Amino acid sequence: METTRLPAARPPGSALEQTEHTRRAYDRHARAYDAMEWPVEALAYRRWRRALWRDVDGLDVVEIGVGTGKNIPHYPDGVRVTGVDLSEGMLSRARRVLRRHPDTEATLHLMDAQHLSLPDDAFDEAVATFVFCSVPDPVAGLREGLRVTKPGGRLRLLEHQRASLEPLGRVMDGLDGPVHRFTGVHVARRTVENVQAAGWHLDRAEPIAPFGVFRRIDAHKPL
Ligand SMILES: C[S@@+](CC[C@H](N)C(=O)[O-])C[C@H]1O[C@@H](n2cnc3c(N)ncnc32)[C@H](O)[C@@H]1O
């Protein structure tokens, strides 16, 4: 019997066009972003961020996708953070937050996570919160995070991803395209699998909300 191969469910366009789509979406939403996120931030995200940054014990940390700088108030004392983001609109908000925390040792850079202009093996830890749902090629971004992290160094993520429970997972598959076109966000990513596909050794992928949609993911770079 002949089988027909269906095209992959991804938006049309080259990698460059997809990255530009994401950049434009975040530039467009930057001004309203904090207000739109406020309810989830107050209900859960802030608590999850605090717990994640409590675990960070490396000296040199890269934060991928700093966004409007919501993690900046949680950076531990004595840690040097290199923050990167694709969107100048989001970064300009993060710069304002950084100015309100003058004792924080951090630098912020406009940079694509899929092609980091950072040296190999430079950081003790890589952190990202709610980012790999948006990076157009998440495995490429996670691979770049791995490259710039020292052997034995840590990856710490907060992410939402495709529900492990059906039929919710299939509903999220159906919503993924339309949501992405409007917001730049993918709601049905398989981030735990992507972390492993990028070469990280998975230590933890704990659901932190019902149906496995939100997860705290920890991994390390093999020695
Ligand atoms: C949902 S926001 C999360 C922002 C922030 N980490 C937080 O926790 O509030 C996703 C962020 O990832 C950034 N982003 C998406 N694709 C990226 C890429 N290829 N390289 C760097 N940043 C990217 C977006 O610009 C946006 O600021």
C-alpha cells in the first residue's frame, strides 16, 4: 500500500523568516507584555522564578530570552549574568529593570539564541524561563546553550509545553499554528524531548501545574 507523507505542521517560510516573525511579534507585544502576564505572574510565575534562582549556584550565568527582565530581581548576589534576547522592544524594558537594581552584575545583549555570539564553555549555568516555546528552532537554541556552558554545567528552565494528557495534547496541537501566527508562541512544543535532542543530560522534568503543561526542567552538560 502506498503511503502519503504529510508535510510537517510548521508555519511556512525559511528559518530566517520564522525568526523575523518571532522578533516582530515580541517587539509588537513588548509594551503590553507585563500587563498581559500580570495575573499568571502573581499567581504562579513569580514563585516559580524565585525557586529556580534559589538553586543557581554558578558564578557566570547566561540567561537566554531575558524578555522584559522579570528574572532580574531574582538574580542571586554575586552572580554575573549575561542576558540575551531577540527583541529590542523586550530588551529595552529589561534595561529599565536593570537600572532599578544597580548592584546587579548583568549585561544585556541583542542576540539570537540559535546563533549565540558567545564563546564555547564560558558559563557555569544557562537559564531560560518560558523561552523555548518561542525560539523558532528550539533544538538549535538549546544546542547553542549547551555549547556555551562548561562541561558539567547546568541548564535550568521553566517552560510550558504540550500537555501529556490526551485529548488536551491534541487540542494544543490544533491551537499551535494560529496562536503562533498571532503571538510568536508555540503551545504544543515537546521541550523535555528537545532538551535531550540537543545533547543535555536530563536531571529533572517535574510538572509544576496540572496536565504536565508547565514544567521545571533541569539538565547538565555531560563531562
Ligand atoms: C514568553 S517571553 C519570556 C520572557 C522572560 N524570559 C520571562 O520569563 O518573562 C519569550 C522571550 O524569548 C525571546 N526569544 C524568542 N526567540 C528568541 C531567540 N531566537 N533568541 C533570543 N530570544 C528569543 C522573546 O523575544 C521573548 O522576550
